[in-house]
Amino acid sequence: MDKVLLTPIEAAAALGIGRSKVYELLQSGQLTSVHIGRCRRVPADAVHSFASSLRRSSPMQT
């Protein structure tokens, strides 16, 4: 079974970026997260949606 919620570090690894960049994205609202008690988790579908939005917003290369 695949994980539904990722730690910020796991989300960073999935996106191939650093942990501090993930926190920047969370702060700006570009990447969504949920809190469970004091823990912050990033839904796996939010990671996929963010990656898809990057693909749509980047210029096409020929």
C-alpha cells in the first residue's frame, strides 16, 4: 500500500527538492498540508497535483 500522507522530508524526496524548499512551498500555499496534532503531513495527491501544475506552467520545449 502506498502512503497517503508524507512527511515534508518524504515529500521533498518525492519531488527531488530540498526540505527547506518544501517548507517554502507550504508557506506560500503552493503545496498543501494537513496537521495531525503537532505533525505536518503532505497528502500524496498534493505532491502529484503540484508536479502536474509545474508541467502545465512551464513553457513547451521543442
